[in-house]
Amino acid sequence: MRHSIRSICILALVSATAAATAHAENWPSRLIRATIPFGAGSAADVVPRLVLDRLSAEIGQSIVIENRPGAGGTLGTAMVVKADPDGYSILAQSSALAIAPAIYPKLTFDISRDLASVLMIGSGANVMIVPPTRPWKTVQDFIADAKAKPGSISFGSVGVGSAVHISAEKFRLAAGIETTHVPYRGGAEVIADILGGRIDFYFCPLATALPLIREGRVRALVVSTPKRVADLPDVPTPQEAGLKNAESVFWLGVFMPAKTPRDIIEKFHAAGEKLLAEPAMQDSLKKLGIETLPMTTAQMDDFVARETADYLAVIKAAGIQP
């Protein structure tokens, strides 16, 4: 009897393994649905669309993309977490994923438990821009003025806990200054008020900031990244400006439900890495202010975990309320 039970268990395990392998070999055999949990037109929408549209040709199957914005990207994320883990439901997320646990303590999902890292698309810089009518020529000028007038200087963001908000908070904490946060619904409104001189600074995504800087409509004081940006060779990094722990990057990646078969995840990852290594793809991303950031799925898991811990510490130190 005991021998029969053991044999049945072994057969069941072998059958399950064979089924999973066969499933992975046949994937993708039908349309794939991708969820972008942000509104159309943002960098978190435009960049993944570019990659996924071209990736559909690489894997030989259509990828239908849907925008499901709300609650800092958590609503669309929760939908994918609950989807069947069969490789036909994917999530295109951003730095907002790592920020969410600190901003939304009652999340219905756990990043490390409920999502599997699949593909890191790349990362980009945010640039601190100010109206040209302001007297600050350097970031040191700005910090000195801010310290002399605590709380009188304001900055815009696309919402509490957004990546651009956290970039500004990390800068503020490192500089030891007090500023006033003005959240907006979207980046266009922030830019309008920067151009109109109604707010003082904004950590703007690189692709959006570049045309404004080149036209002289705004002035760039510092980039958010550890290295200088090729398109802005004269703009210093936080470290070069004498600021410690002020760096931040905007990143974008693809995820699947945690129980998705590993063979499918690795197959998607390999196709994505191949696409992202193509010079034409890299040139297209650079025009959007994004550089590829190659890493394995395991390295991506570690990266997201570190980002989550870092954002939690920053949000706590900045006193940002959930």
C-alpha cells in the first residue's frame, strides 16, 4: 500500500513536470495581454509600449497593451497579480512599484511573493529644472538661497510618492533644506507652472526636460543619477555637487504573476534581452532618455528589493504620509 502511494506521488510529479515543460515549449500560442498601470503618454507608458510592440515580432505573437491607471500603479498591478500564471498576463511597471509599499501600507499584494521579475527594460535620469527667471546659476546657489529662506521654495511632482517626488525628497534631505511640495495630476501641469514661474523646481524626466533646456526655457542644475548624462555634459551629479545619498534613477521593467512557469519567464527574458541589445532599439530608447540595464531575473529581484528598502527609508525620513 505504502509502495503504491509512493508510486502514485512520483507519477503525479513526473506528469506535472512534463506538462509544465510542454506548456513552456508551446508558449506563446495565443495573444498576450500586457497591463501598464499608468495613464497614456507618460514615460512609464511610452517606453514599455515601444519595447513590447517590437518584442511581439521577436516572440511571434501579438501583445495587446491596456492602460489601467490608479493609486500610483497599484490597481493595475493587483489585476496582474490575480491573473492566471500562464505567461499570457504581463505587467509593465516602473520605480513606482518599489515605492508603493511605503505609500500604500494596505496593499493587497506583496512584491517579492506575488510577482516574478522578467525583464529590466532600462533606467533614466530625472533632471532638476528651474525657471530661467530665478537667480540660481548652480545647484550650490540654489541650496544657499533655500537655507536662507526655509520653506519659501516650492517644487512640483506628479503626485505623492511618485518617482519625481522621491527624487526631490532625496535631494532635499541630502541638501538639508526645507521646501514646499506641490503635487499635480500630471507632468504637463507641472511644466506649465515651471514655465510660468509659479513653482521653483521640478525633478523632470530627462526626455521631457531636454527640449526645454536646449531652448533655454528652463535651467538645469543637477541630474539625479550617479553618472553625468551624455546629453547634459555640463550638469553635475549629486555627488559632484557635494550631496551624499541623493541619487535616484527612474527604471522600467516587466513582471509576471509569481507562479508563472520558470521556463516561460526565462524564454520571455531571453527574447527581451536579445531585442534590447540591438543598436536600433538602444537608439530608440536613448531618444526617450532611457539606457538599457541588462540583468538576469535573479539580479532584477535583488535590485527591486534594494530599491524598495531604499524608498521606504527615504519616505520615512521625509515624513511623507501614506
